[in-house]
Amino acid sequence: MVSICMAVKNGAQFIREQIDSILPQLGERDELIISDDHSTDASIDIIKSYRDSRIQLHLNANSGIISNFQNSLQFSKGEYIFLCDQDDIWHPDKVASMLAYLKEYDLVVSDCFITNELNDQPVSFFKLNRSGKGFTRNLIRNSYMGCCMAFSKNVLQKALPFPTQIPMHDLWIGLIAERYFLVRFIPEQLVYHRRHHHNASTTSRPSSYNLIQRLGFRYQLIKNLIQLPYA
């Protein structure tokens, strides 16, 4: 069983295209779990317009992207979990391709096309970011972009609940997997990731935080990882 966990906040402009790219890839028992962080546009109406029992809609407490993803993830029942942004488009083979790797690995990260609303020439995120596995490498420069990640239930159980004062949920999950599980970066570009002015995540762009803030986030990540029991 597969759980697709999507966080939504005022995503009406693109969310229908994203949902339409996901549903054909799901089996009858799979689920698309959507957590909405008090959208004020037509996002909820669009989601409710789908008469599909695989879609679940839950409301979050208007408390930000990390909390919104956690709210979606905590309802997941699948053996395999995919993180999902509201404004991308998935390659038609994304789910099948990543599931094949998840037979051997606990967390898989695919490459993606970075594009400006599908109009400009897309570029590889891996190439742009010099992405790859490695705990220290990713602590310094994050390669774990959530929309490109899928992982087993065991990884999720280790990662939840998300600690406070971490920079982003996907980096936390990635570092958990680096420490406790088997990770694989795959070259297939399985997502068209839109970069626009309203992206909630800044993973595909330069950080908006200053050096002191970035060092503080890294300290919190290490501190929380040390506090986790290794078993």
C-alpha cells in the first residue's frame, strides 16, 4: 500500500494538475492524504470536487509547512510513503520507478526538473545542487527535497514527531535515513518542480536565512539526532 502525503496552502492555481498526475499511478488500496493549512482560496473546493475514495482531506492548525506535512503523514497507513508538493507535476512512472528501488532501500531520492511554471528550459536539481548521499554533506548542503523522496514506514516511525526548531521536515527525514537506514539517490527525473514566487519550500533556491540562523538550525538537527535512541 502506498500513501502520498501532500501539504496544501492556497494551492488552487496548480493543485488540480498535480492531483491529476498522481491518481492514475495509484492502486485501489492506495491513498492520497492531503493536509490543508487553512487555505483562503479555492484549494479545498478543488480537492472536494474529486469523487475518489482514495483522497483524504484533513485540516491543519494554520501553523506552517512542517506541521502541515506532519499532519498529513500521521494519517498515512501505507508501507511506502511519498512526500508531495501542491504545485508540481509527477512523471507518469514516478510511483512505479521509486517502488522498484524501495524493495532494496529504505529511502529513495529521485532527481527532478526545476522549471519556472513549465515554460523555461528545465534543469536537473541534482546537477544544480550537486546532490548525493552522505550525512555531513547533507548537513552542510541539503540534497533532500521532499517532492523527490519516498521511504518506508520504518523511516517515518523513526522521524515522527518532527522536533521543533528544525529548518525543514525533508532534511530531518533524510538525516534520519542517513543514520539508521539504507539510502539511494537515483538519476531518474521523476518530478517537474515548479519554482515560483509562492513556493513554501526554498530547497531549490538559495537559503533566505543568514549564517547564524543556518548554524543554529544545524545545531538543532544534531542535538535532536543525538537524543534519539539508536535502536
